[in-house]
Amino acid sequence: MELIKQLRERSGAGMMDCKKALDEAGEDLEKALEFLRKKGIAKAAKREGREAKEGCIQLAVNKEGTEGYIVEVNAETDFVARNEKFQAFAKAVLDLIICSKPADLDALLALKLKTGTVKEDLDELSGTIGEKLAIKNFNIVKGASVAGYSHMGGKIGVLVAIDAAGQQDLAEDMAMQIAAANPKYIEPSEVPAADIEKEKEIEREVLAKEGKPEAMMEKILIGKVNKFYEAVCLVKQEYIKDDKRKVEQVLGGVKVTKFVRYSL
């Protein structure tokens, strides 16, 4: 335990990585440190304080059009994000998600990839490339019709599910809408009451400064809340392909059941 503690302090690596390194090195501290450096783990650990804001978003939909997969893998610079090894790693992680369908991010990181687990291979790539790398998140979306849309070379990625089978074109149109207009909710009933009250409070202050009478204020607030819904709710937004129609008119009787939008 004392050796593990010393190795952790010198390398910044995790406890299990340090234990494995010491086992490999016959409990020789210097050899264990060298082992971690060769694996890229010690270097990766020293980069923990830096931010990985660039990267790529990879997505796919199964051939039946009923299940979609999306993952965001981050790097520190756009230069690295365009690196072939980085892109290949992100694609390999997406393929693993499709095959294994992990329950959460921890489960994904623990899955076997090429030379080790996803976490180990990520740390090794981080050491090779020389930047902090991270898998921020992933999602699996299921529905009667599921479509994906990637924008700006993988800077924005969207998956959307609708409740009508065989409606891939409509689902894809919704994915494009979500990519462009960035709604937070599907419909007004999903917006937390606290958010609506906060919006009303802000607008009341503005109206008070404008000298609007109290009786008129409540009527104006109804319109302001509706405008707020148009900004944050998918079905209330103007349709990007025809601004004379709302998304709910385009959908008709079809409902969007879920969407995921990632953005770098």
C-alpha cells in the first residue's frame, strides 16, 4: 500500500493502474513509473487539470431505423480532433456501444476495446498524442422511427425518435430542426414550472420599468410565455424549412418521443 501511495503521488495515476504497474514491475517503483509512462497513464493523469473542449461526435442508426447511437469524445485542440488515430478511436468506441449497449459511462469505460479497456486505451492514446482526452457522454435512443443528423463535420450531432414506423424522412427533418434550433424540450408540458416563473419574473421587471399598468401586465405576460415556449420547445418552433409553419403542424398526429443533441 505504501508503494502504491508513492507511485500515485509521483504519477498522478489511479490506484488500480498503480497496483497493476507495481505487479508488472515486481514492486520496483522506478520500473512501475516507467511502465505507466509507456502506457501513457502517467502523462494523461498530469493533464487532468486541463480542459478537453474540442473533439468529435460520432453517431449511427441501425438498418431497421429503430435504434440510434451517439458518443462525444473530447480532445484539447481541433488539430488533435481531426487526427486519424483520434477519429478511429471514436469510431471504435461507437461500434462498441452498438454491439455491447453499456448501461452507463462507467460500464462503457470498463469494456474491453483493443489492447485493454476503453479507459486504458483512451489513456494510452492520450499519452501518445500528448493531450487530455475524454469520453464525455453517450446515448442510445429507441423508437418506432429513429434518425440521426451530423452537422459541421461532427461538431453537432442529433438523434431523434418519433412514434410512427417507417417515417425516416420525417424523423431526419426533426433531427435537422433540433440541430439548427437547439430546443431544450419537446413540448410546453415538459418545461419546469420554476423556469416559467423565472421567465415571468424577468419580464415583469422589464414591463414595470416600461411603466406598463398591472392590469395590462398579465395579458402581456401570456404572450411572453408563449414566445418563451417557441424558443425552448421543439413543437412550438418555426419549422426551418418553412417559417410559415410550426413544427407541430409538420408533425401532424406524429409525436417526437425523445431527442438527444450534442454540441462542441
